[in-house]
Amino acid sequence: MAQLPNRSRQSSQSNDSPSAVRILLGDIADTTWRMFVPALIGIVGGYSVDEKLGSYPWFFIAGTVLGLTIAGLLIKQQLSRHI
């Protein structure tokens, strides 16, 4: 009687390495938070300081520029790791 191949060993070997789709989705999620979280914190923070001080739009603009700068630096850091 012939033995059937051990399917459990084959399936565990394929699950050990992440698939290309998982890697791609992970990179997309990583880039997304790096872009939007600092920008949104800067925008909301600047707007709330402007509301309290009555200095609209100066802190809003500064927070937006600061948030976008931090986002750009985080994405540059991510890209330099992959290159």
C-alpha cells in the first residue's frame, strides 16, 4: 500500500513565510498611518489652539505644515529601509 504525502508538513511550510499580498497590505497600512496620523494631529492641534487663543489661522497653518513635514520624514524613513 502506497503512502500518501504528508499534507500537514507541506501546509505548515507554506504558512511559515508571509505571502506577497500580506507584505503589500502591511506596507500599505504602514504608509497610510505615517501619512495621515501626523497630518491630522497637526491640523486638529493647530485648530484647537487657534480656537482657544483666537488667532485663526496661524496655528492651524503651523500645525498643518508641521504635521505634513513629520509625515514626509516618516515616509522617507520607511522608503530608506526598503531600498
